[in-house]
Amino acid sequence: MTVLVASDLDRTLIYSAAALGLTMPDPVAPRLLCVEVHESKPLSYMTETAAGLLAELRADPSVVFVPTTTRTRKQYQRIRFPGRPARYAICANGGQLLVDGVPDRDWRRQVAARLAEECAPLEEVHQHLLAVADPAWLRKARLAEDLFAYLVVERDLVPDEWLKSLTAWAEARGWTVSLQGRKIYAVPRPLTKSAAMREVARRTGATTTLAAGDSLLDADLLLAADAGWRPGHGELADAAWTAPSVTALATAGVLAGEEIVRAFAQEAARLGRLDA
């Protein structure tokens, strides 16, 4: 039996300094391992315990670990988990399927065909974002892999009504809007992590899929998996979102990432015992 573990990264497995959520006294705070450096500065962390658990999980020959992220390929490749790079990785919210670090051209063609058929073009959405964003809180506007757009904003200054209006405008054109930290994503609805996860499961012969994620863009991934977990923070937690196959954790911050890796390992071990 092969178990596929597809996990979101930012604020699910790995955490920036601002997202660590270390509310305990300093002397009992968990030891941290830096897993990402950007422009010569440490950027993302896991607890050392989580890193050890992940290394053990990845050493199991029956487990296929698939990092699953909205990050671009370049952003993803800054991350250094314990052990060898993952054979498969899902980037750009499912728009890029990496095999040994190389984008799979067949998958990209399939994605492009669906987007052309089912939703408004990227340029239309990008121009709308630029037209309606307020310079008072907009810091950057970016395109990712020629697949979706996002804004970097001063989150506290973005009006709720503006976000609701953008969401309605995007939905009418086949797009989804998601607020994650300081970034507002506009992503084509057919561009999903779940579709890419199913493709990896098909290629690897995985019989069971496990998943984790914290944002609206992870909901389809969690619903498509046989079992899923979400941390006690993020868009899904704020909306009290859950599903029968999804465990809603109370833990928030970097300790939630540790709890998620432990849950992956325990479930994979349970399935292995059943298979035996």
C-alpha cells in the first residue's frame, strides 16, 4: 500500500517569524529549525521535533511526501526539508507539477487548456486588481507562473467591503479570492491543488491520500483526501470550516505544524498495520 501525503507549506508545515505564534514563556519555547533562507536571511521555520518526525515519515518506503503550495517553483525551491528533495511537488496552486524539480510539460498543457475554457483570462483579472487597489495599502502586485495574480498589502488597512466586492467580481468570472497573511490571491477556480494531487496519486499508485492546509485555497485539497487536518489558525479556522474527513486542530502557530506531521505519521503507521 502506498500513502500519499500532500501538505500545504506556509502556515501549515512551515512558518515565518511573524506566524510562529510562540505564546509560551521563552524558556519553554520549542527549538526551531530554519528551513528557508531568502536574500541571505532566515525566513521560514519548523520545530526541530516536527523536522525529525517529517524525516522519519519520508524514510518510510510506503509514503510519498508531496509538498503542495501556492508558491511559484522558484519560491518553493528555497525550502530545504530534511532529507533529499521530494520526487514530486505541486506548485502554483496546482498549476505546476514538478518531477525531480522539473516542471511536467504534459500537466501544464492540461492546466492551460482548462483555464482557457473555463474562466476569464489572467490579464483581465490582473488589470482589474491594479485598477481597484488603493495605493495607500498596496505594496506590490505580482503575476505567478503566468497562472494567477496576487497583491502584497498592508492587511490592516484593506477594507472588508473592498475584499467582498473583489470576491464577488472574481467569482462571476470563474476566479477565487483568498487572503493569506499580507497577500491577496486571485486564482482561477479550475486551478486546484486537488487535481494535481490526484495526478500524483495516479502516477504513484497511491491507495490513500492524506492532506493538510490552512487557507481557502486548501479546502479542495482537504475534501479530496481520504483524511485531512487544518490548524487552529488561518482562513479555514476563522470561518470554522470543517468536513467529515477533516480534523480541525485547536493548536495554532508552529506547534500546529508539529501536530500535523505527527498526525500524518500516526495515520500512515495505522494504515500500514491494517495492510499487514
